[in-house]
Amino acid sequence: MTNPLIFTIPLIAIPILYWVYTYPKNKYKQTNLVLYVHDYHTGDDKSVITVAGKDGPTTSILHFGTLLATDNPVTLGLDPGSNEVGRAQGMYINSQLDGKAVFMTFSIVFTDGEYKGSTLEIQGADRFLVKEREFSVVSGTGYFRFVRGYGIMTTEFLDLQNLRALLKFNITVRHY
Ligand SMILES: *[C@@H]1O[C@H](CO)[C@@H](O)[C@H](O)[C@H]1NC(C)=O
């Protein structure tokens, strides 16, 4: 005589097998990029301008409320002469009452190299006197569709007098 319990085995096994096969795997890809953003507020190669501020367009970025437009060169190497792969296009707004932080929101528009034609959307607080600050990567296009991630920003070079800076962006994103 067959043990009636044997008929319950498929009832248990089938859901378990179903769960094993459909359990979400790590389907995402992870990409790490190290980019250098050249942030030049003065000079012939100036790439940031002040749009508005408490004293109009002459207001320093170091004052709360100053709004700037950026079209900064992005390179793979630290050297300003190194191959440009894109532009950081968007804005900064000084968003801390004591003037020591800006809110940044811009697209990294890749114009050359591996990611040419794609963009990454960067957003976050830049407390620029802090050695390492973390920002968000909120989205992207092309190769970077559906991305999200984060980046760590460090100031590699700063000429505070002339407001010329070289920023390292170490970005980690996950996408499909
Ligand atoms: C980039 O950041 C990651 C952590 O997110 C770290 O492991 C890696 O060493 C950093 N790379 C560089 C070149 O700084």
C-alpha cells in the first residue's frame, strides 16, 4: 500500500523549484568610471559663468544663492591636455547659508570614447571644502539607460584666487 504522503511531495517540490528558477539574479551590470572635470571660472578657457546672485552676475560663487551655468570639459586623465571625452553641462547653485556648499545638477554628455553619445545625470551637494564628497547618479541615456549609482568627488587641484579647479569624479553605476 502506498503511503498517501507521497502525493504531497509535488505540492511542496513544485513551488520550491519555481522559486529557485525565478529568484531574481544579479541581472545588472556595474560600471566604474574615473573622470576629471575641469571647472574654470576665469581664463581664456573659462567654462563656468555666473548667471545671477545677490549682487547680480558679478557675485562670487562663494555667496549663498549664486547661480552658475557650466559647460566643463571632462577628460579621462588628470592632465588638462588629456583627451576630452565629454562635457559637464548644467548648473551650480550655492545652497548653503554660509556659502560653503553648492547644489550641482548637470549632465555628463559623452562626446568621444567608449560612451560617446550617452549621458549621465549627476545631482548632489558639493561641500567643496570637504576632501571627499559623495553625489548621486540619478539617471542616464544611451549605454546608461536606467542607471543609478553614486560617485565620490575629490578636488585634485584648486586655485581659489582664480576659481580654477580640477575635480576627480569616481563614479559607480548599476544598469541593465
Ligand atoms: C573609486 O571608488 C571605489 C569605491 O566606490 C573605490 O573602491 C576605488 O578604489 C576608487 N577608484 C579610484 C581610482 O579612486
